[in-house]
Amino acid sequence: MQTDLSKQLGVEAPIFAFTHCRDVVVEVSRAGGIGVLGAVGFSVEQLREELDWIDAHIGDHIYGVDTAIPQKYEGMDSSTPEELVALIESAIPQRHREFAEGLLSNAGVPAWPDANDPISLSFSIQQAQALVDEALTRPKCRMIVNALGTPPAEIIEQVHEAGRLIGALAGRIKHGLAHKEAGLDFVVCQGSEGGGHAGEVTSMVLWPQMVDAVAPLPVLAAGGIANGRQMLAAMSMGVQGVWMGSRWLISTEAQAEPGQRESYKAATSEDTVRSRSFTGKTARMLKNEWTEAWERDDTPDPLPMPMQGYLTFDALRRTHRYASVGDCQKVAFNPVGQVVGQMNDEQSCRDIMFQLLTEYADALEQVNTLSLQE
Amino acid sequence: MQTDLSKQLGVEAPIFAFTHCRDVVVEVSRAGGIGVLGAVGFSVEQLREELDWIDAHIGDHIYGVDTAIPQKYEGMDSSTPEELVALIESAIPQRHREFAEGLLSNAGVPAWPDANDPISLSFSIQQAQALVDEALTRPKCRMIVNALGTPPAEIIEQVHEAGRLIGALAGRIKHGLAHKEAGLDFVVCQGSEGGGHAGEVTSMVLWPQMVDAVAPLPVLAAGGIANGRQMLAAMSMGVQGVWMGSRWLISTEAQAEPGQRESYKAATSEDTVRSRSFTGKTARMLKNEWTEAWERDDTPDPLPMPMQGYLTFDALRRTHRYASVGDCQKVAFNPVGQVVGQMNDEQSCRDIMFQLLTEYADALEQVNTLSLQE
């Protein structure tokens, strides 16, 4: 099964796997899709290490890199990362720091071992530029995706000059139109059921409107896809591929602490919430005591991005590292879409890919049968 | 195009049109689908009048009737409607009454002409029973649908003995399972993007899970369908038909005040909200000053059902009748799904049906073409 975009990329199936795990990138690409490494929060050294491994294991297949190239933060003009950090630090009230730390301590989450480890400013333009530079040195990295708005014109030009494709996420029609205007090659359109940052309009309603709005630019469908029937549903609405993130989180190749993996396996589709409590922007994640604590009337409100993300950087790394310790899952950051309710069994990425394509073909045969009936 | 359910009903296409307008019922059924008259809030006399008209105009086609057959209200045991009204009246604080009236007056919505007109208790079991009795006297009424939970066993038995089908809405898997357990003939499964009462899980995620959960019971897909691509997407996930409500609201045959019609035409998919401000249960509608006013910290919270619906009965009838007067649209009840953003042109129901089926066929051809490509 092919679309113009999958043919352009030279992959067998238009299935894009967003993941933070290099093993998943490799396995999906080797199974005919295209793995996209989510590199937000990586240092250049980390990215280099991951891409070295991927390049060594992926064979002749290709992959992509997803990062977060921010617009300027309002009222935060600064020429260096250090200045930006100082601005952010000064904008975080002490009450917020104490509240966040209290939630972690109450849940018995151990402190980070080295208090001198720096807080990485994931969402700076300098950081993103360095990651893009590194990715573009890799011939098998065929696409860059921006998770956070339209990338700056210089980066679009740089990616194009390197002969790669560049796209970006969009949860609203106006963002898709801005991407098209800026000259991007495709739009990843995510409905509100998706994990991580997403808007309010659901995939069923958003995808066909986005396809029409940005045509002939290709649209990838994100949010709500974890099986072959959902993939066919997406393709029915005119997209050129599917972008899946959640489904790989419990694949056998995914690197996750058992505590987090069990949280995903146990959750139903009703157990997620859209919350600003981790990044400062509304993102979908598993509900827990942390997300509920930031909602209450008698507690601090989440700060805007980038302050809230800076404030919760410590919560993120600690709940990730100590995911299976004490009551850590009560306050852990577990971003995932509503399809989490469909994720109960651990399977290899190859099996997931095979099931997707088999169920897709079966579902297509089924709807074709309906049409033949009078 | 046919499914087992559409064949059982003897209609040409499995398109179910939920509407409060008798003309829409007739036109959709005559065009090969099946019109379903939403009778919640109707008196028996009103329903009789509407069904007389439908029977006289629908020819040999069939239709359905949708009503709200409630479970008992917790802590509200009462043997007569009068007793229930007295209980409800006593549970509505004066502050709520004044707040609601203030919003209406500020928007310049005229008072209801006859203060002696009774407030209809739409959601009583007695009222629902009377509507079902009336509907079952009509040979062309082939199905009863309950908008509010699993109907009582006596009503299910009554409908079956009359040789008709009975189904019910479900926005959560557990509700679908309860419907199956009770012996219903089908489940109308509505995702969170749908208009009116809906749960939190979106159609993309909810439909395939419901299909699997209640199999082999037929599922109708509701929420997010207004064009043929969306219909194909739904059918791809294994449902036996599509249930559409919003799309008909601006059809030429729909009876609506120009003010309300214009509100629907002007709205984008981002202009709806899930709010408890009218019925007391979360329902999707157009955002306006009314829905926002009930959200604020310094205003009363919406009461539970049935109190809030009783309290807002006057707001409903006044904003419906005077939809085009003054600033009425700022406080009007305009229930609709997120597909409202796709509804810009007024078309006849027959044209809408034709477009649905044509676009469905085109989209199916398109996905079949993708599969042939290597």
C-alpha cells in the first residue's frame, strides 16, 4: 500500500512511528514503515549516540528526527540560553516550586542523584538548531519534524538544501495553513484524542478539514490510530499516511521502566486527561494525583510554557528513572493518547506492523463487500 | 450499500438522521435513509400531530422515534409527575433562578408570552411511556431509540412484541454492554465530538472498541460524521450504519429560526464546548455567553439533571422562539457537534444524502487505488 508521500520517501507503507526509543525506530523502519526519533530534551551528544546506533542497525532503511523548534517566547527576548534560563528562573514563584516538590516527596519519589546535573532547556532555538545540524549529517535521516509550530525559515531552507523533507505538527487548521505558507513538505495533523500536545477538535472532524485546507500538501493523520481499522478510517479521509506514537510505548522493544509500562497497560481510554501540569501547554497524558493536584482550586495553576516545563524538568527525570519505586506512578508523567485503552499486550514492533497491515486489508475487504450488496 | 441492519430495516442505505423536524424525517427516508424523530420534550398530542404528518407524507418508507426514557433519579422516588416536579422545584436555589433570568434579560430575550404555560418534565418515565405507546401505533415507525441510558425491561418487551427494533445511545463501553445485556437490538455509539450528551472518548477510539465489546450486536456510529469520507471512516471500523444529527440542522427542510441557523453556519469546529449549563449533564453545544457564564468561579455551578434542565426550560423555549431577537444568540441553546465547522451551505436533505453516498463511493475508490500501488 502506497501514497505519493511514501513513494517519495521510498518506504513500503505510510506508517510513521513517533518514538523516543532507538530500537523502535529501527524495528519499524525495517518492517516497512518509518521510525521517527523524538529528540526533544536530548543534548547533541545524546542524539549523536542514538543516531550512531540507529545508522549501524537500520540497514538500508531510512528514518526521521522529531524535535521542538520554538517560536520566540513572548516578552522573553534574550540572546543566550543562559539569559533565557535566568528569565525563566525569575518567573517561577517559590510556591510553585514547593508544591511540585511536595507532590514528588509525598509519593516517595527519590531525589535526583546528582543535584549538579543541569536542567536542560529543551525548547530553545539554539538547542533545536544543534539537533537539526546533527540529524542532517546522517544520510539515512530523510525527514525532520517539528513538534512545536512552524519552524523558522532558515531551518526550512537548511533542511531543503540538504535534500530532506520537513514537516510539523498541527492541531488547528490555522496552524496547518501557516505550515503550508512557510513551505513545509507535509503536515502531521493531530486530533484531540492524541497523546502529548493536541488541540480540542477530534481526529474525525479535524483530518478531512485539514486535508482540504492545505491541499495539495500531504497530511499525516495522528491521534486515535492504534489498529488497522483506525488506519483505514484515516486513509479514507484522504491523508497520505498515519503517524502513531502511543502504540509503540508497550512494544517489546520500547525502553520503559516496568512501572510506566504497567500504567499504560492497565489504563482504559477514559483514563487520560488534557492537562497543562507538565509542559505548560495542554497535553494529553494518564490522569493521576499529579494532574488532579494542579487542577484544584486551592493549588497553584500551571505556569505558561516554558516556565512550567522548566519547573517540572526534575519531576520528569525523577518519575522516569524511578517509575517503579513507591507511589511514583501517582505523580509520573505518562503522555499517551486515548488509544491507550487498546494497548494491553506487549508485542514486537514487527508484529504490530504486521497486524496493522493485515487488519487494514481485512477492513478494506469488509467495506468493499458492503458496497457490493444491494 | 447495505449492512445486515439496513437490510433488516429494509432501507437502501444505513444512514440514520436524528432530527426534531418532521420534514427532515420524511425527506431522508424518501431519499433512502431512515429519519428518526427526536421527540424528547414533546407532549403526546404534539407527537401525534407530527406522526400524522409524517405518515401522510413518507409514502411506503419507514422511520424511527427517539425519546428519553430515564432511569430513576437518585433520591427522587415519587409516584406521580406532580410529586417529582415538587421535589425538583424545592431543589433549585433561588440564586440559580435569578442568575438564569438575569442572563436572559441582559441579552434582551423577551419573556414567554403566557406565564401559565406549564414546564414540561421531558425526562419522566410516564412521559416517555406515553410517547412510546403512541409511536408503536404507527406501522411505519420501525424503531425506538432511547437517548438516555438503557430503557426499562417492560418497554424493551413492549417494543419487541410490537415487532419493532429498539436501541439506545452509548458514549461509554460499559453503557453499551448494559444495553446488550438488556436485550436491545443495536447501540448508537457517540464519540465526544458529537452534539448533545456525549462522553469523553472520541469516535475514532470509541467506535472500534464498542464494535468489539458488544459484538455481534450492531453498532451505529455517531459523532463526527457529516460527509462521505467520514462515513467511510466509520464503516471502516466495523459499524453497521451512521447516525447523523448536526448535518441536518441547516438543511433547507429544517425548521429553525434564522438566528439559530446563522449561528450554526458561522461556527467553526473550535466553537463548541461540552457544558452542563442546560441539561445538567455534559452536552456539546455552541459556546456563547451563557455557557461561559456558568463556568466562572463567581457564578452558580450547574445543578445535576433533572434540576438544571427544569431550571433552563424557560431559557430553552425563549431562546428557541426568539432566536433572532436582540442578543438572543449570546445565551441560546444550540446543541451541535464539532462537525458544525463543515456546515456552511444550506442544502436539501436529498442533496445531502446524494453527496454523502457519492463522496463515500469516491473515497472508497480512492483507498482501493492506494492498495493497488506497490
